[in-house]
Amino acid sequence: MREKDAWMMNGYVGILAIVILVAVTVMSFLEGQIIIGGIALVIAIVLGSGITIVQPNQAAVVIFLGKYMGTIRKEGIVITVPFSVRRMVSLRVRNFNSSLLKVNDVNGNPIEIAAVIVFRVVDAAKAVFEVDRYEKYVEIQSETAIRAVATQYPYDTFTEDEMTLRGNAEEVSEQLAKDLQERLTVAGVEVLETRLTHLAYSTEVAQAMLQRQQASAIIAARKQIVEGAVGMVEDAVAQLEKNGVLELDEERRATMVNNLMVSIVSDNGTQPVVNTGTVYQ
């Protein structure tokens, strides 16, 4: 099913013709010319049955005796196929706010997710004939696509090379729009934008997952601190030896490295100990 233009004529011209035919009918009946008046009346009724008013950003799907005759997109008043059925379809941009959905992410963690879908009808014929109640179709397919996308990614992770629902909202929204467009093309609907409006762990696991996030964050922070401390100690020892400030044997090197690591990594301020002897005493 593809949209095509329906037959139509200027509505004002048609109304003028109807007025003239009605006048001819009245004059004919007054003059006793019943046949001419009857023909004019029938033609006026036929034309009048095709009068259609189309509002801006609206389309009229014309159906005659169960057959699709075409679509009218021209706004204003027109006259189309007589005695046909005209189904109006809005072409305006609309929003659909999904309900709060509970799904499992790729790691099996239960999460709550919701999104807003911005769409419009671009093919009125498909919207009317290819699906039953395209508004309901958009609603169901949107929630199905949201569930499918949510199961492809983890809610959160502390590795930078992995896409997550929380950290990559733009990319997730783009993937949702792409998947949803594939589902809604059959209904003649174009997806303009998708945005996540709600994303959180499910209430029954929210506290446990918060503790897990905190633990993972602490581990990640500690790892970064240790890596930075090792680099600083290496640079310090290398600089001291390079400038000839002191010569370190293996034991002194180990002691200095130990002291520097403790000073840098420790959560609390370290207390210096003055050694008046040597490290061998």
C-alpha cells in the first residue's frame, strides 16, 4: 500500500456549481420542466456529497466502495469522489510518553526505564490500511523497543570502553530511535526523536546496587591512586639518581619507595620520623 493523490477539484468552484444547479432546479420546477430540474438536482447532490474540508497538517484518506482512491493533503475545502468515505489522519508532530517499565539490563539487574517518543505520520494510507489503530500500534511498539534496547546494555559500569544506559544516554537514544523506526515504517510513521525520561534501579534492589556502586567506585579510585603513586615514585627516584643527589642501594631504594608510597596513598596525613642514624641501624 502506497499513498497516492485522490481526485479532487477546487471546493469554491464546486460550491458555485452546486448553487447554479440548485437555481436551475428551482427554475425548472417552476417552469414545469421536471426532467431537467431532476437531473440538475441529482448532479447537485452528487457534487455536494464530495465536499471535504481538510485542515492544515491533516490528510483525508478517500475510500469508495471499499477501494482506496487516494489521499488529499491540500488544506481548505475541496470536492472529491462523490459518496466516498473520508478518514482524517493528523500529520502533526506528536509525543508519546511511555509508562514506567521494569526490565533487566544485560547483567540481569532489574531497572526502571521510561522514554518519550516524538513522531508523525508521513504516509496516511499506510497508517489507515496497514495497521489497526496506528496510535495504539505506536504505543505498543515503542514499549517493545524500549525493553529490547534496555536489555542490550548494562545500567552502569566503571570501565570506559563499555557503553551503559546511564553514561551513554545519547547513544542509547539513537539506537532506540533506529530500532523503533524499523518497527513503525510499516505504519507510515516517522520517528523524529527519542529521549529517556526515567532510568533507575528497581526499588527492591536499589539499596544493594547503591552499595555495589559505592564499592566499585572505591576500588576504581584506589586503583587510579595506586597507579598514579607508582608513577610519581618512579619519577622521583629516577630524578634523584639522575641529578646525583644521592646514591641508593637496593635496601635504601626499597625504603624510599615504601615511604613515598605510604605518604601518597595514605588516606590520613603521614607523620614524619626523624632518623639520626642510618637505615642500617
